[in-house]
Amino acid sequence: MKRHLRHLVTSGTIALALALSYGPASFAQSSVVAVPPPHVSDYWVSISRQPGGTLVLDGYAPSAALRDALGQRAGADISWLKLGSGAPAGYDAAAAFGLDVLDRLSEGRFALRGSVLSVSGVAATQADFITLHQTLATQVPSGLILAKAEISAPRVEPYAFSLRRQPNGNVLLSGYVPNPELEQRLLLAVGARASSTLRFGSGEPLNFEASLDKILPLFALLKQGEVKLEGGAWLFSGTPLTSADAESIRATFARDRLSEAGWGLALAAPAPSAPTTPEQTQIAAATPEPVVTEPTPSKETAPAEPEPVTAPAAEPAQTNPAPAVSPETLDQCRTSLAALSAQNGILFRSGAAVLAEGAETILASIAEAINHCPGAAIDVAGHTDSDGEASANLALSVARAEAVVAALINLGVGAERLYAIGYGESQPVADNATAAGKAQNRRIVVSVRD
């Protein structure tokens, strides 16, 4: 009998064995023995989000309770999910992490095999793409390895891109790029006077990055101009710095057969440089360039915080004076700009001078308000919270103010009217000890210069 009972237990029919050996009454009073699911040596689980939103779970779960809990998710199909023991230590955390990632995808797949994770798919929105980019870089559960992370931005049609140099030297990037890494690489390549309103999108043309890498050296030869992708076609246009630069651009187009690859080329003739006589050259060499600075307070009245850094958007040209603006118009302009600044709606990517998604609307309202008082000079002041070094915050506030100035110029505001000023953390309007206070202190204030 003992040998027979042992055989029944081994085969998984322990309840029947106990009933036969001890009788129904004895069995009813005995404890129920739980038999673990079979051991799985190659343990894995995958969760796929289908285009319609259904979540299909496949592989193994360590218990019926956890499998049922996973099935409670909206649209979850657990009919393929089997029970098996031998799950890795981080199974529960990995499954929760994978489901959170899939919540931000329009379609995609999460998989866990042993302690190795992989994620792929298409982000549901711009905000989801940015959040996932940060989450996958910093928030993978402890003890797990992220071996693959291939998240695409939402698909965009038609795909547009623009890299434009203004007459004052500022460069604005707009349109779409496939990922933040390319955006940062472009900003570094173009230089310190670049600002970006780029968004992230997939569906870019074939060899998109390679095309930009090839054309960037030519863009540096433009005094003003644009590299533009529109309607599936590339156009390189503008005014070269010199006639030699114009010839270099045309030679590169011919050598690399860019026109045959679909690139358009439209160059304006560079302005001829005025001839100089030896006497003029000597005078120019002997006369130093004037240095224009903002007035600074005396030592007795100087504040303890760092002095704001001011960067005019462009050196004012010698033009006819702007028409006088009535005091009533100036007051209205001040009131409008104060109200718009109080919304604190000009947002940036974390720790960067790159305008965040959604800033275009309020910037357009600010540009419209500025253009109602065309004779007034405008200060664009950047402020930060107290996190980090004061010197770094000062530099960041200047860079963000300059990014706003560049965006306003692109919206039609005269560059000679705009001044970018950075105050760093020196002028808080709320308590930096709270998250809400820090959010209020991170701000851009646009005002009429007295």
C-alpha cells in the first residue's frame, strides 16, 4: 500500500491516494497538500500589444494567482500563459515593468527570458516616446538586464524637417527627427547659436541621417539659408558666404550626384565685398572694435547674487528710428506680456535648452503681443530653480532665454528688438524646498524694456 501511495503522489493524484488510504471522513479532516506546477528550465514570458489594444500573454507564470492577476488588465488574453515553477527572482517586477511600458505603446512586445529583458514597439504619443526614452535608460528593475530596447516615435506623414540660418546668424531646427540622439548631434554640429523646436517621429525617408551628415558641412558655408525636407524632397537654398563657397557647394553637389538623388539646389549670389585700399586696411587695423556692455551696479549697491548675463539677439543695424509708441500702447503691451509670462507655459526638456512639445502656441501669442508695440525693446529673461550648481543654472537660464529669442525671431519678431537675459537661480518667486515652488521658479519672463 505504501508503495502504491508513493506512486500516486508522484503522478500528481495525491488527493485520490489520501481518500483511498484513509477513507472519506479522515480525508475531509486532513490538510490539503498543494502540488507545485512542473519545473521549467528555460523560463520565459512575453506580452504583446496588438494594434487593436489586445494584450496577448504567452510563456509561463509561477502561480495561478499571478496569472489571474495579469488577466485582470484591460484587453488581456492569458489563454496561452501556462503555469511553471522556476521563475527568475525578478519575475513579478519585470512583468509589472513590461505592462507599464506597453501602456505607452500603440503596438509592441515585451519579453523576459531568465533575467534578460527586451522591448520593442511604437510609442503611442510624443510624450510617451520621451518618457519611455528616459524610463528604459534609468528605471529597469534591479537584477534584470535590458538587452534590447527598440522604441520608435509615432509615425508621421508627411515627414518634414528644416535647418535654417537666420540673417543674424541664429540657427533654428524644426520639424521631425527619429530620436533625441540625432537632435543633440545636430545641435552640437551647428553650434552655440542653434535652438530647436524639433519633435520626434518615425517614417523618415531612407538614409535620412546619412543625408544630413553629407549636407551639414555645406550648410556651414551659408551666410543665411535653409536645408529643408518637404513633400519627400530635399532642398538646399541660401546665400553663401563667398563666391568660393558657392563654387564649393556646386562642386560637391556634382561630385556626390546629389541632384540625381533628388536634392534641389537654389543659391543666391553672395554680396560682393567692397575693395579696400592699403590706407583703409591700415586704418582698420589701427582702430579697435568698440565693446558694448550693459551697465553694472557699483560695489556699494551690487546684489549678492550672480549678475545676469545678457546676450542681444543681433547687433542693431543703423536704420531709421522705429516709430514712437504711445504710452497707452506700451502699457497694453506690458500687461499682455505679463499675463502670458505668468502662465509659465514655455517649457523645456529636462536639464536642456530645448523647447518642449506644446511651446509653439504660447510663443505665437507672445510674438503677436510683441508685434503690437513695434517700437519697444523686449527682454526675454530666463530663471531656474536652485537644483545644481549656481554657475550651471546661470548658463542654462541664458541658453533657454536665447532659445526663446530664436523661436520669436522665427515667428517674425525683429531680432534687433530682443535681448536674452539669464538670472539663474538668483530671483526665486517661490520656495525651492518644494516641487511646486521649484516649478514656479523655472520660468521665462518676457517684458518691455524700460
